[in-house]
Amino acid sequence: MARGNLSIHLAERPTGEIIPGTTFTAKTSPAPSPSDLKDGQILVEVLYLSLDPTLRAQLNDRRSYVPPVQIGAVMNGASVSRVLATRSKQVSEGDYVYAATGWTEYAILEEGKFEPSSQYPGLRQPQDMLSALGITGVTAWYGMTQIGDPKPGETVVVSGAAGATGSVAGQIAKLKGARVVGIAGSDDKCRWLTEELGFDAAVNYKAADFKQKFKEATPNYIDVYFDNVGGDILDMCLIRAKEFARFVECGVISQYNSADPKGIKAIGQLVTMRIKMQGFIIFDHREHFPRARAEISKWLEEGKLKKNETILQGGLRAAEQGLVDLYRGINTGKLMVEVKNPNETPSKL
Amino acid sequence: MARGNLSIHLAERPTGEIIPGTTFTAKTSPAPSPSDLKDGQILVEVLYLSLDPTLRAQLNDRRSYVPPVQIGAVMNGASVSRVLATRSKQVSEGDYVYAATGWTEYAILEEGKFEPSSQYPGLRQPQDMLSALGITGVTAWYGMTQIGDPKPGETVVVSGAAGATGSVAGQIAKLKGARVVGIAGSDDKCRWLTEELGFDAAVNYKAADFKQKFKEATPNYIDVYFDNVGGDILDMCLIRAKEFARFVECGVISQYNSADPKGIKAIGQLVTMRIKMQGFIIFDHREHFPRARAEISKWLEEGKLKKNETILQGGLRAAEQGLVDLYRGINTGKLMVEVKNPNETPSKL
């Protein structure tokens, strides 16, 4: 009898927050088998599934850089997987690959649709392909070095600073000689930023005196704002912007769940302070991946960059609640679901 | 007896719209005399006073690129003047100069604080130093060519399109081969844009079916948005932006009079559509003035660029109501006040 392949499908488009048990539905179908493979294809089992803020946006039926997930389709998601069988010369059995498998336990992938671990220099653990060396790390590298471009002594503010992208972005700004201020959602996260990651200051946006504390932490105003959240904090940073500030628009996590996003009032500051505000999607900049990964890998090795992961247990079924909790700030560093522990014996299909 | 010098002073900071008779107060003091001049100084009489949307922002006591006008001080403003007496070798008696004289009839200016008409190639009338060859023309040139940078066939949208800056910006985009859509506040202005200036389409934002008409006018979405207005129209253009769109933030005329500006909700589009949104102030880019003026002058001469002015009569006292009416869209092209007709005999001081 074939082994079962659990997968999670979109059942209903949420208008606001994802509703566990309603938005998604689980299905079990027979797992694919090595005999299904055509030339150039590989069969993988998912080890770690990445949970990313932008996944919520892909549930909306709107013009965007990725087509929306269709009702009934397997939920979008990237993962690091292990190769169980291969008819591609690019990988061997047992190798790790990064791919957009979706929320499933097993998948067949074709060449061009997966990245072998050989493209991740200095890889020590498979989960690094999702965190510091993964998309979020490379996103932080690109946004901070290619758009924000902080000069020594400049003030850099990072929101979502304890998250997967923000924590790396802030550390890169420190490596460039900037004074770095993080914004995060708990005192514990703020302590982690200053005591472990070396941020110059960190401010808890949930604290009653947040605006005052933020002002005190940015006495020379803001040269670079690396924005992961949008909303009120973006407005506050616009008011606090210095002349010729660069605003790196990486994400708007505060708004993804909202059908009626918060309006940004201080847009006039773009003119007054001659601000450049630039959004980006890392997949437009693949030519930078090798350099970004090489630099990040070197910094990790030298101990100049620290990473963190929040790994949820419970298998693929934990993904739905995990995605809900992502918007509530459950994670420090990269949030992922352990679908299968890499130390366990590979599945026999 | 010395001739009187009328000047208009800030009496009270408005919180919303300028209130005629309350915001400003008129004073008459003795006009300066040639005998007051020190080496390098010139004595001028103002011919045309420029009325610009940003003047309202300078009435607020806020951190900005120009210090706010102080209570009791002469109101800020640029003008084209005639030299009545000179102790500078840079100009002769009877020459025209551009300077920030403020709202006054006569002024003493020192070298470095005025621009001789020799810096305006192809000048035909003194008022051109305020319109097509002036700051608004150069602003349009810089914003459109250096930030918007439209490619042939791209869709360019200009708001405030019948204004001093917008009308030139749109025509420059046409000269670069773009498809140009103007947004203006009356059917007459829209007709002027399409029939006289060669815009491909123009939409009246005061019409009930504006949003639908705008959608129809931008079937391929927006590559470049030259924003003079901010507010709801900016939000609408963000929603309508194409991938890698450039948003040139030149001004936010819809918001200057508001103590509680309209929030922009579609900021998430910056990420989704990878938009670059950049504000600028032309005075940071003086090194571009000679090239901008040379190109504009050539286009004017060849009939490829058309300019327009709305010139208010009634002398300096007309400036206050003129500034109020500027935000109501009284003007087509550059709005200015004729303080003294250049064909009249120069004053004898």
C-alpha cells in the first residue's frame, strides 16, 4: 500500500485574519513514487516548511507578483527538502534542495524549480537554507546594501527587527558602520537585539511610551528605514526622516490581514525631506544571490552575524496555526515548521 | 519724499486655508534708495511675483527644507525684477533678475542671491524666468527626466497637469515618446492638455465618473506617475501602478491646507509592484539648471513645448487672494502677480 501524502489546500479566501479550520483543509493522497519520475525530475520529502508574512497576500485574489493561490489548490510555500530519488544529474539521493513545494509532505520537482544545497556556501544545517542563507537573509542583504546603503555613522531603523529578515538587515547595517535602532514587539525581543545582536538600541512598539522612546533613540533622525511592517510605524518614521533618507519597503506585515489598510499621512515628507522610498521583491534580483550568500556565510563563520530560528513541531498540520501566529509575532528569527526531522531515516516510497 | 514700498507680512499662522485679511498684513515703508547700496548689491523693482503651491507649507512652524516664515516677516516668494541701480558687475541697470525677493515692491539684493537673465538662454519675455525657463520648468525637467525617466511607449500620468510644473512635465514625457495622461480640475483644462499640448488623454478629477474614466485612460497601467497633488489621486495611481513604476513626488497640493492629511492606503503596492517613489526639491540640483534651461529653450523655440501663464492684475495686493485661489485651481500654467508691468517706465528712487 502506498504511503499517504498529507497536503494543505486553500478552502476559502479569508477577508481578514486566517481562520484555522476554515481557511485551509487537509487532504491525504497517495505519495508519489520513484517510478513516477521523468528525466530531469526529482522526488523529495519536505523537512522544513518556511512561514513568511507575504503568504497572507497570496490568498487575496488580486494583481500581484505571484498569482493568487486558487481555491482547492495546495497552499503556496517554500521549503527545504531531502532528495529521495533522482533522475536529475544536478543532485544525488540524500541531498538537500530548496524549492517552492507548497504545503505538502512529498513532491516531484523538475530542474529549474529547485536549488541544490551546493548553491549555499558554508551550509551547516539544512534549515539555514530557509533562514540566514535563505530568501529572508538574501532579502535583508539586498534591501540593506543595494537600496538602504547606509554610510558609517548614519542612523538605520529596522522594524520587525527580531524577525527573520529584520534581524539580519540590522546586523548588516551594523557591519556597515551604522548606528542601528530596532523596533520589535516585546521586551525580550528588544533585549535579544541589543544584547545578542549588537543593535545600538531597540524599542518595544507595544509599550505605552513607545513614541517617546523611539524619539529618544533617534536623536539625529533617520537616514535609512528598513520597513517590514508599514502602517503607523511607517508614518512615524516618515515624520522622523532626515533629508535624503532611504526607505526600504520590504513588507507591510501590519497590513496583510486588513481589508482596509491604515492610511499613511506623512507622505508629504517625501518631498520635504527628499526621501527615496523603494519597494522590492527579492526574486527580481537572483543575480545577487551568490554574492549575498557568500558574504552572509562568511559573516556567520566569523561570528559577525548571528541567526535564530523558531521551529514549530507537530508536522505539516502545525503550519496553519503557525501562519496565524506569525502575524502575532510568535517568532524570533526565522519561523518554520519541522515537517520531518532531518535526522530521521529517509522515507521509503 | 521717498517713494513708498508696499510689502506683505505674515500676521498669523493659518491652521487650514489662508484667510484673506487675517493671515497676512500689508505695510508701507520708505523704498530703499541707490545710495543705500554697498559694493556687490543691486536695487530692484519687482515685476512679476511667483505664486507657488509650496508657499503654504512655509507658513507652518515645522522642520522643512526652508525655515518657516516668521510672524511679522515679509512673506516668502520668488520674483522676476528689474535692476534700478547696481553696484555689482554681474548686471546692468535695466536688466532682469530672478530672486527670492519676498512679497515686496522694491528690494536690495546681494551677489549670489540673484540670477541675471543671462542665465536664461533664449529668453523672450521677463515672465519666462518664472514659468517655462523658471523654477517650475526646471522642476518638471528634472523630475521627469532624472527620476521618472520614461521610455518610449510607457504610460506616464501627470496630476496637476494644467499647472505650471505639470504642463511642462507632461510635454517633456511626450517628447521622450511616452503615452501621456493628464489629470486636471476642469473640462477646459483637459481640452487644453489634449488639443493644445498634445497629451494623449486628460481626465477631469472633479467629474463623477473620474475613477472609471481614469481606468479607461490607463489600460496598460502606469509606468511613471508625476505627482503634484498627493491624497486620493496618489492612492488611485498606486493601485494602478505597473511593475517597476517610478513615482515622482513633486508636491502634494491637495494636502497643504490640511492639518490632518489624507492617509495613503495603497503603500503595500510599493512592495508588490516594486515601485520607486522619490521626492525631490529642485534647489538640491542647481548643477542641472543650465542643461535643463537650454533644452527647454530649444523646445520652446522649435514649437515642441508650449507654455502658459495666468497673470493676476492689481499689484502686490492681489497676491494674497491669488495664493488662496491657486489651491482652488484658478490657473492654467504658471500663476503669477503682475506687481509692475515691464513696459512701464522704471521707477525713479
